[in-house]
Amino acid sequence: MYIKVETSRLDYYKSEQFQQELRVESLQGITDSLHVDGQTDPSQIGQKVILPSSFIGGPRDMRKRYVNAMALVERFGKPDLFLTMTCNPNWKEIRKHLLPSQLPHDRPDLIARVFKAKLEEFKDDIVRKKIFGEVAAYIYVVEYQKRGLPHAHWIIILTPPNKIACPSTYDHIISAELPDTSHPFLREYVVKHMMHGPCGSSNMKCSCMRNGECKYHYPKDFAEVTCNGLNSYPIYKRRDNGMSAVVRNFRLDNRHVIPYSPYFLLKLDCHINVEVVTTEKLVKYLYKYVYKGHARSAFNVVGQTVDDKYDEIQAYQEGRYICAPEACWRMFAFPMSEMYPPVIVMPVHLPNHQPLRFGLRQSLEQVASNPLAGKTMLTEFFEMNASNANSKNLNLLYKEYPEYFVWEGTKHKWKPRQRQVVVGRLCSVSPMEGERYFERLLLINVRCPSSFDDLMTVGGVKYTTFRETAVRRGLLQSDHYIDACLAEAASFQMPYCLRVLFAMLLVYGIAGDTQNLWDKYYECMSEDFVRMKIFTDVEVLCKTVDAIELVLTSMDKTILDFPIKFPFQYPSVRSKISRDYEHECSINVSEEDIQSVHQLNTEQLCAFKIIIERVNHKKAGLFFLDGPGGTGKTFLYRALLANVRSAGGIALAVASSGVAASLLPGGRTAHSRFKLPLHHEDKPMGKISKQSSAAKMIVKARLIIWDEASMANRHSIEALDNLLADLCGNKLAFGGKVVLFGGDFRQTLPIVIHGTREDMIAASIVSSKIWQNVTRICLTKNMRAREDPEFISFLLSLGNGQIPFIFDDNIRIPSSMLIPFVDAATSLNALIQYVYPSMDVFLTDPYSMVDRAILTPKNDSVGEINDLLMDRFPGEAKEYVSFNRTNDATQQVEFEDYLNSVAASGLPPHILKLKKNCPIMLLRNINPVQGLCNGTRLICRELADNFIKAEIAVGDLKGTEVLIPRIPLESSDKLSCSIPFKRMQIPVRPCFAMTINKAQGQTLDMVGIYLRQPVFSHGQLYVGLSRVRNSKAIKILIHPDFKGEGTVDYTNNIVFHDIFALAAGFCRFVFNLFFFHFCEFMFIYPCSLIS
């Protein structure tokens, strides 16, 4: 019956009556037809509609639903849960209504009605009863298997306070294990509904097998704990605990269990797969999968004649397969899908190009003269902004308008919304459409425009095209962007900064016509040398080029890599080898650092003598300086560097992070100094040529210090070992150099994306073959203990994992350190007030902000807090909007809006809001020679249209000015983003708040720790608490655990005790205070015993 109904509808859509009855054209098109060529026949203009989106299940309908669903992601963030609920034909509600001798498949009407009832019950539990937490948005789609049973795919987005944030939370709602016999009903249902297979070697004929492997990757590996998977769903806890069951004559264990929700499995008695969505990478796949369309049967492919035209209706009907339950479902008018909140599609049209629908028999005069003809959502949006006080006060974007106003279609006007949550979405427009695309770009970003003219006005100047307006607003990269950037920078009259800016633009490949830019701005870049009046023209050229070359070489480039012809012959005989050497020799050594050797305590002094003895006698030495925060590791580093440098030697200082590197004189990140590979290889090596200036300088180095090596990946350290052996031609470890690593194994370990405990330990230096050659020197005397000895003792116990657990990995936090939890907003505000009590004070003394920070485990919370504090910071904000471009140009239209919402790791936000004197953090290595590394903290001083002017806020280069332009950026975590893309943006972000990992290596005056989610890795809690000198300088805000249950005075403290055993057990020697006293008594240096 249903086939006849659907066929009848499709026949109508295919009929001439329908195809010619309804026409679509713009108002301007109708006017043009009337006044230009006198055309009055409606059949001669407009375009045909093949299969309308009103036909549920058609390609236009599925495409519209998919794009609408992506709009929910843009508005509320990535999905949290993906669920599949499948009909159970043996439900008692079906069985008890069967007639004698009937089987479930004989009653498709029963199957449809019962599944609909169960689906509504399921929705009620999720949405109203909030089983998983408060739901911000959801979609579900009903599909049918070939054998006829329905199933529903659900995608759920939770509100921010209810996000399923970490693997420990996953276990509250999802299990992937067989229950024990103490839960007999749950065990029965798991065995009946949630066991996959058997497949693989047990059953190669299973339907899931593809090329000898299960396409769902069963059986899974055993796992002792739940963790995030690499570019996939989580790796759920599947313990090898002996649990098994006989399924289809095979004994299966936890490796075959499909993840499920115990609550829903017991309640619904059907297959119900529940998965946590952990990465952005899954977003595109999930929504494409859910909206893939209905089932199709196999059919033959025949040749197409030249005269055949593509018929969308015929393409839909070919291979169409409808089972009996689906036919009943559709005849009962049950929804095939549902979306909450609903999405309102907003039209985008050029002035006087409103789309109009008109009948074949209407006269064009009637169509054009209709007073409502020219009124659309867009034109009335402008009108409301011009005349309605409420609309003006709300100051809304076009896409935000439906959230506050309702469109009355019959009256063609907006009215205030009284109820129901909705989301607005601008209709998609291809860049090929030119002005309409640029108009859409403006509508996405410009608030409260009152007319098309107002939309095209910037700073009181009305531009003639939408493209020109978008360029002027910084929403579109101009063909003359670089020229405008350099011209604006030249007006600051800072030749040094202009040279650095020019070098950056060269390196990032956005300088365009480099010769023209060089000719135009050479005088501005050389102005300071000319003003000295002591150099000839050739010498001025050499000085200018050398200054640019110094920046370029730090980024592995040279001026000769670019097509620039100099006005004078650049003396190529000048040795490039000397540049890095000269720079290292020019590092200022303060008298304070030189004299610091006299202030070393006994432990530090002995370590100093051991290392300097090796340096002075040119003996190989490989050391690891181990000690908790406050034992003076940085103080000792500075004394060592000063000793070597003051004697005319080269000492290289590097660190694993930009923050730690900024604390060392001449410090740089290890990756930028040694060009270490970002991605780990079988035989890693730094990419420095033997003929380069950097290579010659490294060979001359007498001492290399690598701070925070405990958080460096061992592959990076091994890459340095291979590099030094190659450059020095010496097979000894690290080319026979004296190398001092430093760190604290109580702190965070190397980051392994979605890695397990074993992965992180395996990535540590203690798991490297190098570790057996390392002499470990331990500092134990804490210089901060005099201020608060009880706090220091607490920190050591915390870092060593010696504080007793309340349960699992949770410890109790002293009440004196806690911010009481009232509700999310109130408590967060209290934490902010503690760390930043008065923003006006920081406006006059911005450097004092650098000694304060709110720390949190994850980037999501960092962005939230930075946005709050930026709004509170005094001054006028300036917004910099990024240009996002997909690597595959064909995906640009489909994902442009979505990419604007992506906050990928290592990328600045799409809309970067800054104010003068606010603290910011650099997100890329843009000039390592001058301390501008990933993680460097700066103070924002000027906000130009094309760049910002900032000052370095910490370290020996504090106060150095720099101009930072927009540069093309890619996420450092490419595995987490489903659509590869580049973001053109200024590579900074506010740093009122930062992640705990970013803060490692620095000491602060005031710290707030925000634990919306608990820490998730070894040492994170210890790192957060040990940034301050005493307990009075820190406060912690702990959110309640899942669903708001339990107290808030405990939190996770994850400690991998294995790392301590490896650190102590496999190095050559442990030097500590006891050994020092023994050596002092024997009147010998310890180094004579370990030579």
C-alpha cells in the first residue's frame, strides 16, 4: 500500500503540472523581465525544482537535515554521545498481541507501534529525566535493516556543566564488560543483546568479516582502565578477569562485549550501543553516517545515452527498498527523524534579489506589485534593527535573530519570541557566487546592521561592493594584505620590529611580490642604521640583511631562499657560520648570575663542581638534575651558564616548553634550537646541516642544558643524541658533549595523544637506552620550605603519591585551599576574584598579571575563563576574525561555518578578542632567537588592523617589542579534527588562564586551580599546586562529580609509581646530599669517583 502512496507522490512531482506550476526567481529578475525585454509570461523565466526538500528521505531533504545538524554542532559544540537502539522482536508487548501461529514478522504494524512507544520512552529518559545530564541538543534518525527491523541512531550534545569530560567519567554510564553473577538480569541481557560475533578466527564466515578481519575490529584488546582512543571511540575497560559466556556455541569474553548503558539495557531489553564521542575527528563521520539515506537494493547499471538527462526522482526510485515495518511506520505518519532544537534557515540575497515563488498563471505585474513581495527575513531583519528599540539593544547577528524573534510567514514580519529554543543558520553560499558569498561573510560577523548600505559601511565610509567591505573589516585576506600590513607597521617607526615582521612574512609564504616589498620598505627597515651616520650605503645594506638573516636562520631559512635583488652587491664572502656563534656570544651575562655561584647551597655547589669540572677538562658528561620545585634547579642552571659564557665559551640553554625556556638566559625550546622532528621516527635526528651556522655553533658548544626534560618525549632526546654524534663525528653519547638534563618526575610526563599509562612511561627518557648512561644528581633541600614547611611537605607527599586515597585515585584536599562550590557561575566568579581581585590595578601595571594565573587541566576551560576575564578587563576590545580554508577546496562550502567553531589544539580562536595591556601567550615559534617561542608570554601594547604590537613579559628579554601579524596555522593535533584546514590568524591567545601543562617550569605569586574536570594524567595536580611558594597563594575549585553527586573536597591525584622506579633503577649513579658529605669528608670531588 505504502509503495503506491509514495509512487503517486513522486509521479506528481515528476509531472509537467508540478514542474511548471511553481517557479522561483528573484524580484530583480522579474523586474528585469518586465522593464528590459517586456517579458510577461511566467513560463519563460525561473528554474525547475526537481525533487523538493519537503519529500522526506529525498536527497535534498537529507542534505538539509545534515547541514542543520552541523549547525547544532557550531552552536553547542561537538557531540558527546552516539547511541544506536535496535528493535527487539521478542519484546513482551509484541509477543502478547500476536494471534495464534503468528510470528513477529507477520505483524509489522505491531513492530512499528511498539518501537515508536519504546523510542518515546527512551527520549523521555534522555531529555526530561536527564539520565546522562542536561541535554543541549539531540538528533535521531530511524532506519530499517534489510530484514525489516527498525533501529534509531541518536547523537546527543550535553550542556557544558554536564560534558562527559574524562575516561573516569565514561565508566559511570558505559560498560564494555560482562557483569558477574550478582547481576543476573543484566548479565542475561548482555549475553543476549550485546555480544559481537563470534568472528575472526572463530568464525571466518561471519557477516562482519572483510579481507580476513572484522570490520568492527572485534575481538578488542583487554584493557585494565578506560582511556581515550587514537582517532576513534574510547578504549573501554575490558579486564582480563575470567568472565565469559557461551554465545552461539562459542565461549566469548569481555573482548567481544559491545559498549552499553546498564540502565537502558535493563530497562529496554534490546540491543543499545552507547559510545562516547571523544574527538572532533568523529563529527563529520557521525553526521554523514546518520544522514546517509534509506536502504537500497542491488540493481544493474546500464549505459546512459547521450540524450539522457539526470533525473533526481528517477535516481531516488532506482534501487529503492521498503520493508513492511517501514511502510507501516510511514503510513502511521511517525517521524523518520527528529532534531532539537529546530534549525531556522535564514535566506541570503543581494539587494532586490529576493527569491519569489509564483504560479504559472499569475501575471508578473501582480507578483511584482505585491506589497509583501520584497519582504524577506533579511530585509525585515534590517528594518527591525533600524526601528525596534529591543532589537537594537540586543545587538544580534543575523543567525542569532531567530533565538529572540519569530518569523510570521503570512505577514512577512518578525515578532518577539515567547517560547521554544531554536537555532539560526544562514543558507550555504558558494564562493563561486561572488558578491552573495561576501555578503554572507559580512552577515555572519556584523552585528545589528540596519540596511544593505549599513552592512557595507566601515568607519563611516560606505564601500561599493561586499567584497571590498569584507576586506576592510579584516574578514577576507586582501591581495594587498602584506603591503597594507608593512605600511601600517612602518608608521610605528620601529625599524627593528619591521625587519622581524618582514622576515616572518617571508617565512610563512604570504609575502607575495617580495622584490617589490623589499624595494618599497628597505628604507624603513634600515632607518636606524642610517641615522647612526657611521655606515656607508653598502654597510647599511649588510647590517639590514644580517638582521633579517638572523631571524630567518632561526626559522631554518636564509635570505637567499627568496627572489630579492639587492641595490648593492651583498658580500657573499661574509661567513654565515659566524652568525649563530656571534649571537650566542652576544648574550648578556649579568653580574648577578656570575656571583650566584657564591650563593649556592651545599648540594647545588657540589653539582656545580661536578659539571664544570667536565666542561673545563673537555670530558664527556651526561647528567640529570632531579629535584622537586623549590630546590633551585633554575638558579643552578643560571650559575652554570654564566660561568661558561663569562669565560668566552658557548653554553646552549633549551627547555621542553616555551614558558620554561623563557626563564633561562638565551633560552629556546629544544625543538626550535635543534630542529627536532615533531613526529617520531624510527631513527630520529635533528634537521641541521653540517655546513650550517647552527651546526658550527653546536659543535663549539661546551655545555648543553635541557630543562624540563622529564616532560620531553624520549624520541626527541634520542634525536638530539643522533644529531650531536653526527655533527661532532663522535660515537660517544651526545657526541662527547657535556649535557645536563633537568626535571622532576613528579611532574607531567611526555604528552601522548590519547595514550595509555604504559604509552606515557614508554615515551619518557627513563625508558630510553640513553638513561643507563645518565648520572642522576638529586637536589633535596627545598629553598621555599622556610616560608611554609607544612605546605612543602604536603606537596612532596602529593607528588610521590603518598597521600592516602579516599577511593580510587581520589585524595582529600585541605579545606583551607578550597573555594566552596555553590553553583558553577558563582564559584568560578569567586575563584576569579581571588586571583584577579581588581582589573584596574593591572591596567596600570600589566606585568604584575604575569605572576598570576588560573590553571586548568584542559583547553576547553582555558578558553571559557579567558573570555570571561577579557570581558572584565578594562578598555575597548578589538576583534580579529580568522580566515579558515579547508585543504580540500570542495569541502569549503559544506564546512565553513563549522570550522569557525572549531577550537583545535594549538590554534588561536576564530574570533580573537584583545585589549591593550592584556596578557597573551604566543602559540608558535616565530623568532626563537629573540625568545619568541611557543608558550612565550607577552603584554599586548597596540592593536593595529593587520597585526598587534606586544612586549615580552618574562625572562631576560622582558620588554622586547615585537609585531605579530596573521600567519597560516594548522592544528598541532591533526588527529583530533575531522576536516583538515588552515587558519589564518594572529598566533596568540589571552593567558589569564592556561593549562597546567603550559605552566610547568614557572613560579607564580597567585594561582587558582579550576577543576571542572579532574586531572587526567600523572603529576598534573602536583604541577598545579607547586607553582606557588606557600599555601596562602593558592585556591582550588572542584566541581562535583558526575550528575552532581558527592562532596567537592576531593579530587583525582594520578601518580605513576613505575616512573619513580625506572628513574632510580637504571641510571648509572645517584648523587645526593649524603654522598656529598662523604666526598667533602674525603676532600675529593665526587666526579673523580664517577669518571
